[in-house]
Amino acid sequence: MSARDSKTPHDELGADGGAGAPQSPVAHASGEGRTSTDFSPETGRKLRRFAVIVALALLVGFALVYWVKSRERHELAAASVADAARRPLVSVTAVRGGMGGRTLTLPGETAAWFEATIYARVNGYVANWYSDIGDHVRQGQTLAIIDTPELDAQLVATRAQLNAAEAQVRVRDAEAVLATTTYERWRDSPKGVVSEQEREEKKAAFDSAEAQLNAARAQVALNQADVDHYLALTQFKRVTAPFDGTVVERRIDIGNLVTAGSTAATTPLYRMSQDRPIRVFVDVPQSASTDLMKSGAPVQIRAENLPGQVFTGAITRTSQAINPQARTLKVEVDLPNREGTLVPGMYVDVAFQLQENGLYQVPAAAMVFRSSGPQVAVVEPDGHVRFRKVTIARDEGSAVELGSGVAAGDKVALNISSQISDGDLVTVNESAGVTGPSGQASAVDSARTPVAAAPPGGAAPADAGKRH
């Protein structure tokens, strides 16, 4: 059979109008302008396999690139940490503003306006007492009565001696009158009637009588003074309050023997204080004494046992001298204390508002003294050390106030080694080492943090700052 004779029905349909034309992967135009995109099953399977292979290749490529980049980052971070571990470790703290322009809080102590320890002025026994601790008494109010039998007997004796002396005066006065009359008679007698010797004897008797009278009168005055002395002592049998105040201590009881005096061997009877108004004493460090030397500066006072209560006052007076041992200035603040809320002997916190002085404060441990003068080692954010010359305005011992060379917020190294030079890289240990206003250090070291630059192309990993 020839090729012409072997036509299939599909071929015949194709010849009649294309209805039976064979399917071809290549699209062709029909008489009506339609397009055919039919593929064989084998060709579709090949295309799918090719797409899967390409996708897997891309995935493997992306994974490989990510692994290489991640490894590079970890290696760079590890190199940074290793480099930081080889650097010297220094503790740093931030530069703070000086004491001026902020509140200075210092411990203080309350003290009574008046305070007195009452001792006995006479020897005797306590007959009774009328006031106990915590009692509010008025000036002149009787606190206790002392029985003084010895004093009473001495007063009786001196009064008897006074009476005897007064009687002796009367005797001497009569003798003086007789001696005066006799002398005048002999003195006025005509010459020749009495001898000159007798006249002189009468004159001597007259002078003697006058002298004895004066001596008797002096004895009366002496005895009167003794009586007055013992009468005055009897006034001390009644122990009275020296001022309006509160009894804070009672050391006697009925029947106790008390001795006059205020020596270490004698026992006081009472201790009193007046706390309205009340005094508050504060020792101010020398570095702040200039601002607080003058009276009138406002203060706020708080007590731990009185939460939420603030007592306002002003500096009343200062000692105007620095204590050579403590290097502090004694400051006194007077408060009305009308309600009696504060009592003597309390511990209080006193807040002073200091004036702005434009200084900067660093710990004394941050100072470096070299041949070129005082310096501080400033650690830059990238870990480089820069030595800066500074001028010292105030030295308060644990902290130093600087006039130039630093700025607030600068990181300065503490106790830096002499082996570290300008420009060296260091690892920093954050610290809050600047002392507070009271001169006490408040350093709290944080975790060690090496300074390392972030790798290019992204931030350093979270563990880049830890030492292993």
C-alpha cells in the first residue's frame, strides 16, 4: 500500500477542513485563526524535573551563601572578643556635675533648745518627788523636796550665834558710853586737878571701848551673813524647774541620800530639756562649706521614723570655722517644732540646695598625677584611652571637682595602670564610682563589657560582648 493509500481517518478529517489534523507541539493557525498549545505528557514531565532541579540548586546555593556569611560573622565576632580579651581591663565611671546646682543631703542630729541636768544644792534625803519622765513642767514648778536635818541644825546654831553677838554689841556699847563720859570728864578738868598720866589712861580706855564696840558689831554682821547663807541653802530644799520644758530623766526616789555638787561622784536628780523650738546640727564637708557659710539658706529636714513629713527651715548660724580633724563646718538649723513632733537626739536627713558652680566631679581614684600635671584617662566609645589635662577646683578627699578638661558624661578610668599609654585600647568595666555628696562611695560594678566594633554588613551577634 502506498503512502497515499494509507491515510487514516484523522488524515482524512484534516484534509476536509482540519478537524482531524494531528496534534503537534508547535502551534499553527487554522482557517478560523485559533491557537493550539497542547504538549505531550513526556515533555511536561521533563519540564517539571528541570524546574525541581533548578529550585534545589538555588536552595543549596542560598544555604551555602548564608552559611559562609554566618561563619564569617562568627569568626569576626570571635576575633573581636579575643582581641578585647587581650586588652587591659579598666574600671570606668561617668563624670558628673559638681556639687553646685543640686541637692546635698547630709545626716544631722536634733538637739534641745535648752537642756539642763539638775543636781542637789544641799545634802539630805529625798522627802518627795512630784514630776516624772515625760511630764511638761513650768519654770519654777516644784520637782522634789529634800529633807535637810543637818542644814536645819546649822541654821539654828548660826541664829543663836547671831543673838549672842547682838547681846555682846549691847555690852560693848554700854562700856563705850562709860569710857566716853569718863574721858570727857578727865579731859575737861582744870590743870593740876588730875595728872597728865591719868588723862592719857582715860583716853586709852575710851579708844579701847570704841574698838571693842566696833568688833562686836562686826561679829554681828558676820553671824548675820552665816544666817543668810543657811537661809539661802534652805531654799534649795525645794527642787524647781529652771525653765519651761520636759522631764526626760528622773534619777531619784523617796528616801535616797543626795549630796550637793555636780562632780562625777554625785548623782543628778533630774534632766530636763526644752524642744520648742528645737535645734538641728549638721557637719557639712569643706567642699560645700562656701555655699553654706552664710545663714538664711533654705533646708528641708526628714526623719526616717516620720515618713512623708518634711520640715522646712533655714540655716540659723554656723561655726565659721572648719573642724581640723573632720574638715567639716558645723551648721545649725532652728525649727519652731510647735507640735513637738521632733525630739532631741533624733537622726534626721538635712537637704541643702547648692548653687551652680560649673564644676565636674570625678572620684579621687580617677586622678593621674604625672610630670605634666594632673590628668584623667578618658575612655572613648571605641575603647581608646585619651589622657587629658585637668584643673582641680576642689579636693574633698574621696572625690575631686574639676574646673576644666572633662565634660559631663565622659567615661574616666579608675586606678589606671602606669603601663597604659595614650591611644591604647582597653576593655572597660562599667562602675558607678563617683562618691555621693556625703563623701561615701557608691560604686556598683556591672558585668564586664569589652568594647568591640560591629562587623561590617550587620550588627554583632548577641554574645559578642561576653568573655568565655
